[in-house]
Amino acid sequence: MLTETPKAVHLRRVSPFDFLERSALIFGEKTAIVDGETRRTYAQMLERVYRFARALRASGVTPGDRVAVLAKNQSALLEAHYAVPLAGAILCALNTRLVKSEIEYIVGHCGASVVIYDAEFAPLIDDLPAGVERLCIGGDGAVAELAALMAAASNAPLENSVSDEDATLSINYTSGTTGQPKGVMYTHRGAYQNALAEAFHANLRPESVYLWTLPMFHCNGWCYPWAVTAAAATHVCLPKVDPVKIFELIERERVTHFCGAPTVLIALANHPQVQKFARPVHVITAGAPPAPTTIAQMEALGATITQVYGLTETYGPITVCAWQSQWDTLDVAGRAKMKARQGVPMITVGAGDIRVVQTTGDPETLVDVPRDGKTQGEIVMRGNNVMKGYYNDSAATAKAFAGGYFHSGDVAVWHADGYLEIQDRSKDVIISGGENISTIQVEKVVLEHRAVLECAVVAKPDEKWGEVPKAFVTLKPGATASEEEIIAHCRERLPGFKTPKAVEFCDLPKTSTGKIQKFVLREREWRGLEKRVN
Amino acid sequence: MLTETPKAVHLRRVSPFDFLERSALIFGEKTAIVDGETRRTYAQMLERVYRFARALRASGVTPGDRVAVLAKNQSALLEAHYAVPLAGAILCALNTRLVKSEIEYIVGHCGASVVIYDAEFAPLIDDLPAGVERLCIGGDGAVAELAALMAAASNAPLENSVSDEDATLSINYTSGTTGQPKGVMYTHRGAYQNALAEAFHANLRPESVYLWTLPMFHCNGWCYPWAVTAAAATHVCLPKVDPVKIFELIERERVTHFCGAPTVLIALANHPQVQKFARPVHVITAGAPPAPTTIAQMEALGATITQVYGLTETYGPITVCAWQSQWDTLDVAGRAKMKARQGVPMITVGAGDIRVVQTTGDPETLVDVPRDGKTQGEIVMRGNNVMKGYYNDSAATAKAFAGGYFHSGDVAVWHADGYLEIQDRSKDVIISGGENISTIQVEKVVLEHRAVLECAVVAKPDEKWGEVPKAFVTLKPGATASEEEIIAHCRERLPGFKTPKAVEFCDLPKTSTGKIQKFVLREREWRGLEKRVN
């Protein structure tokens, strides 16, 4: 704490760094981080963050600089979420699953002056320009340069020097499925408000224990590095999604919360060593609607599932499928149907800040679709939970915000009760003989087949219909099913034009967060053919 | 919702009005307000607020105008917390227990253009200048002018036109125990952030039911009109603290939360018709530290007590006595000792935003007291949870913010674990023979006597010592105790100079929120004598 009077005016601006200072003051002796055998209290975490920020300054980092971090979920990456902004710099957490050229593009585009990295990723950055300083965290027997700098630095309190809450806190690069990745800018204010909302909706309390199944480099871990700290709950680091390790940590650390895409939940629920949770666990899922089967399986383990929805551009989640008490009496199928909807604005998002609009005509004029649960439109959003813009790309920013709202590219219907339900990504929609087919709807039906573990449906070129649905399927271990059987299963449950015309059995390509990469499958089908323009 | 595109930029500012729009969208059919026999859903509440705002405009209210409301806790006052800002005006909720000249002073000072009032308070405002419009809510058979105007207005959505979140939302007048009352200005941003923090700390959920034991005109009901709505919980109105009615409503409406000064809790716990709560109730208390006896009695009823602390100038609560799991094993006395502390910054308040400082020397230089649990200093605070300033009183504002922090006038120690504990209001401290005596400490000891219901200790003039402690005591119904007995009880437990030299048995004067008015007792003791300057 300060012993002299700070110069700040009495009405102060906000920064997520505030949360760490407060939790260290109040819950200083409480466990903040569990990372393998390492356990650190909030007081220790804050002290390390002071050292870390000074280490960055000693490495030449000045306010406004970009600092990239290339590491799986570990304490250094978590602490960077505080130390980098405390040094006045901007955090750029890199996706560890990118290839070398992508890492080089991003480091170059954001103009990072320092890259902090785990030794296992050293080959990805060995060709960076000489001007980019590299700072090794350690690992693989490498010298822990960051730790050495931190040890040499003072642990005395350091004041957060960022006085403008709309200043950029971090840059998160989109996965760039079309064109080059874009740098999404988060602000101190936006991350602070989103963290408060996450803490409220997930009901994070000081007693909560949060397991890091979601990569922190993905949308800054949906702002949970700040939300969990705000609540003074415990972070349990996990470098990768390993079901055995997850079950072990849930049991040993008394985990109460974790986040993950439905594929992560499928992997857990269908694992041979699956075990029921000893205590209730709140699971927050996003990336795709969880299938009824997945919800039922996870509930049987002792989990409560809440779906949230958002994009990199919305700090991760911006809607939550808030539960209504009148749904308590529904059966499993009925409840699953409700939980499959993407929901409503989070508590810090205004009712008018998320809309479903017609995307045709003048992009500056947005017209709400009727709330009939049928008419499709594009989800658009604005407000504190939406990015400031794309870094160094004003053209893309202007295009994304046509009409004053961010255009998500997600096609949805708006139910009469105000809940959004995504039909598809606009680029995933299959147009067959002039009819739109939601790939999500077809996938749900395929997933109901007893032998199916995972599924992705994409457009396959067809001479007569233009496009027809094709299903890529992974079967459950030991289960069998033929193409004809899957198609017959669908024909009983879907109109003819929505029934897959082909089924291929294979492993599905996925992003680092476990999201299935449909564009990879689609591109394979369309190779050599002219691609549809969406 | 809007069907045309609003003009707002995509990064929007916040207002507590946002909470009502969101809850009406998501929980439109949920009960928002219970007021006697009236029950209204969130959709109905929002619709009424649209009509109410239009009714104000029809009455000539223009943006920036001040609108005063003179009513006990009832739906019109709750709805005014949304309708007045929606009309672009500033809410001034008047204390219904003030005398006519005080009401006239406040209405004149804030320059209210309209006074909305319940007929029972008509005599308080019948001499206002002709330029001040009066609008009767009804009651006592009077014409419900407000309802008539609302019925004539459209219920179509109205957009919140306040674009500056630092604009004044409301003005709350201090009780003015010294000099004239001052108008404390709350901002849209400050109230929004405080409401989020209250919702987090009280753990308000959509299932929660909040009973209005605290007057809404007191610091805008600690921002709970906005916090309860943000969580989409239910408001249960209560016009005055009536223990029988409170027990009845807790049972009938399945109340989960209420707020009140310790005197309210004492009145409940000692009432002849006291009954155990059928479900857990979270009670938030402030105004004075709850005595161990009070905590034990309330816990026996099934309540969990959390102490919070703040002033009119801090939107009500700014600290919370956050519970530490290591205190779970303490006995009742040990837990009561912890709960008697005022605590730590709320989640939206920074660690450095509340300090205990030496008040001597240059008022611009604030020096923290050591965190030793012994050294006394003044609590000072800054940030979003602190008022913008006093309305039309820049001199008082500048004085209050000497050194960049608001000076509370409360004397406290800072414990090693970061928790604040108030020793006394600076003007309540007794200086006896050069030694400071905390009146709170003496009161705690008097309250331990089996016959004592309530107690206030103040300075009594003394020729030899300057001042000595005198105790004013209310005995429990049917209990007896003599002055000598009370003094002997204290002498066994306190140093001689802290032991009251006189005891008087009487009813204690209280504010509208149940806070004991020590200055009334002190003034009686000092009548005709030169008053000490603090």
C-alpha cells in the first residue's frame, strides 16, 4: 500500500489490475494459483507481479509496447495478465497451436518488443527479427531467464500507471479462417466489466476453485484470469485437455468451475476412466450448442451446464443462457432444448446492445427480425463488452461496425422470450436447391445416434442441388455404424433435403479450444472447385 | 426493443437504467415488485417506468431538472429510481421524517421543479413556492394525480438519453447533524458500479427476494433499487419497520435478503412475537457495529449477518466485512468480534481507495497509520464508489476532498489483515483527562449486561476531567437494573476512566434508518455550556 498521497483525482478509472491488489489485500493468505506442485497465495502472486512488471521494464519495455507470451496455461501466463498491463504494456497471448509463419505474422503485426515463451515453443520463434527480445520462462531444461530477471527485481508495490480506462489492455488475434488473423483490442474498462459479469453469472465466490481447461491465450481465457481473481477464488492451471488429469484435479483440488467447448465435455463424458464428481461442478460451455446427449451425460456426472456465447471480438462470452425457474419441471430433453440456446445479454450488457437483424440491403441500416423463433438474421452487438477495434486495421474495423454494431457473422433466430438461438455461422449454412440448411440442426440429429461420438456437417458440392449436406463422424470407441445406417437414422428424423447425402468416418480437425474446424472439411470437399462466396 | 438503428457509438456508457431494460427482457414475467396487495412483473414495471417518464415530461420536466419524491417505501418511489433518470432528470428522494422547514430547505436548495408526494405528507409541502409543481401519488383518499398522468401517457419504449455516465443521477441530502444538510451527488456510473458490487457481495440471484426494511430515501436505499433489479430479484416494499409485518412478509414472500441498522435487528430479535425464519435469510447491517448479542440472536433465528460500512457520500456501503473461511471454527464470541469490524473494500473499490490516515497537520498530506490494530486515524476514500461532490457547494466539496480523498470523519484502526475497525465518529470520541475514549467500546460492554436492550454513550461535561462517559440505556421489556449495577458491571470490564460516571434510563432518539442520534443526547448534556469543537 501507498504511504504517500497518490496524485490521482478522486473519481478513478478502472482496470482489471485493481482486482489483484484487492484480493491480495483481503485474501493474502488464500491460494491464488495451483500449477503442478507449485502453490502460491494471493500475496505471493501480487508480489511476483510487481517483480514481473519490473523485469519487463528492465528488459526495455515501455508504456504502450506490445508484449507477446507463447505458453500453455501456466502461472507465468496468468501472471502476465497482470504484470504486462502493470508495466503499462499491452498483452498479446499467442495461440501455441499456430505454425511458425503464423506466429511470425502476429508478432510482426502487433510489433511486439518482447516475446516471453516456454522452451517447448522455442522453434516457433527462432527466426524472429533481431529487434524482438526473447525471454524464456524455462521448461525442457532451458535457462529460466524471466525468473532470473524477476529475482533481481524489487517486490515493492508498483502503481498502475494506466489512467485511461479505454486504453488497450490486450490484443487477441482471431483464428483467421478467412484471410490473415486480425488483432482484436480489449480495453481495461471492457475487461473489468466483463470480469465482473463472469463472476456474477458463474457465481464465483472466494470458496470457488477454477480449473483452467480453457486456454488462456483464447480471448484471454474469456476474461477468467481477471474474473476468478476478482472473486479471490483459486486458479488451477492445466496445460492441456487431458481427461485423466482433469478428473484427478477436480477431485484433488475440489474444483467447482471449469469452461470448455462441447467437444471437451464429450471427451470427458465418454472417457473410459470417467468418474462422477464428488461435489457439484459448474461447467460453462461455448463454441457450439451442447447436444442434449452431452448435457444429459454431464449432468449425470454431477455437473450443471450453462451455455454462453461470444466471439474473440466480444471478450469471449457476451450472452448467457440464463436459467428460468419455470424450466425446472421440464424433462431432460426439454431442459437440453433450452440449454442449447445461446441466451440473453450478460448483466453488464444492455438489452438493446445485442440484436438479430436483417443483413440484406444497406449495411448501415439494421432492421430487427421479428421475435418469432423462425426468421433468421445476423447477431450484432455493441457496448462495453465489444472490442475497441482491430489493431492497425481501421478498414476492417469500420466494416465490422457497419451501422454502429459489431457484425458477428452468426445467423440466429430470436425467440419470443428474448433468447437467441444460433442457426449457423453464415459461412457454414448449406444452401441446397435454394433452401437454407442449418448444419447445427443436422449435427444434433446425427449425434442422437447411439454409436456417434462427434460429428460435423458441411456443404458438399452437388451438380443438381448446388450443395448437399455431408456428415463427418467419429464413432465412440468400440462402436460401429455404417454410412447407410447413419443416413437412414437421419431420414427418419429430418426432411429429405436436410438428410446427409454422404457420411465419412474420421477424426475431426479442431482448434486449440476444441472447436471443430468445419472450414477445413469444407475446403477438402470443394478442392479444385469454385468456392461459394458468402 | 428498438426497430430502428440508434445513433449511439458502439462503446456505450453505463446507467443503472440498463438493468431494468435487461431484466424486463429476460425475466419479463417474473415478479419485480410486491407492494401490499399489488404485484407487478418486470415487463409491467418497465412499461410503467416508460409511462412515468412521459408523465414527468408532460408535467414540464426537462433534462437536468431535479425531481423530488416524498414517500415511504412503495412502488412509486422504487419506479422513480428509473423513471426520473429516464426522463433525463435527477432524483432527490426526501427523508419523510424531516420537519417542514427542512423539506422546504432541501426542495429550495436542489431547486426541484416537481415534488411527487404521498398524501400523508401533504402538510409538509403546502407552503412551497408556486413555481414548484406538486404531483400526488395518492393515499388518504387523495386524487392519484401521478397515476392519471401515467394512464394518459404512452407505454412505448423510451430511450435513455443520458449519454454522459458521470452525469448526476440523484442527490441525497445528508442528515445535517452539524449545519444545513448537504446535497450528495451520485452519478450514473457510480450507482451502476455500486449496484453490481452489492449484487455480488449479497449474492443476489434471480431467485432472491429482497425486503425493503431500509428506507429507499436513505442513500437511494444503498443502491439496492438498482442492485436487486440488476439481479432480476424481487422487491418487497415495506413502508416502515414493523416487526410483526416483517416476520409475516419473510414467511409469506420467502424473503432471502434485507438490510437494516443493528437497532432494527435488536427490535426483531427481542420482539414478543419473534419467530425463527423458515429459510436462510441474509441480513446486511450498517450504521453501527452489531453487538455480539445481536449477532448471536439473529443467527439463532436463521440469519447470516454481514456488516457493511459507508456514508451518504459513498453511495451507502463502500466496505464489506468479507468472511474468511479460517474464521468458521471460531466460537460465537470470536465470530462476533470479526463481524463487528467494518471490513475491506467492496469488489469495485480498489485496495488503495480506502485508507486510514493521520488527520493532523497539512490536510493535503495523508499519511497511512500502521496496520497494528491500535493506531487511530481517519478513514478516507476515493473512486467510483465516492460521490461526485456536494450539489452547489464547491467549498464544502473541496474541503471534504482535501488531499484527493473524501474525509469520512470516522476514526478507525487498521488491522494487520487489512480490515478496518471503526473506533468512533470523530465528533463522538470522548476526551477525558487527555485520554481518548471510544464510545463504541463502552457501549459494547454495557450491551453485555443481561437487562440492557439498547445503549448510547456520549461525553458529559466534567469540571475535573473535561469530559466523562455517560450511558443512556433502554432496558429489555420487563427487565430491571439500577444505575449502580450498570456502572459496577462496566467497572469490572473497563479501565476506570472509560467506565460511565452516570447512567440514564430512557428511549433513545433515532434517525429514520434506526441509527441512534448521539448528537441529540450530547447536546442535551451540554446545553448552556460551551460546546467542544471537533
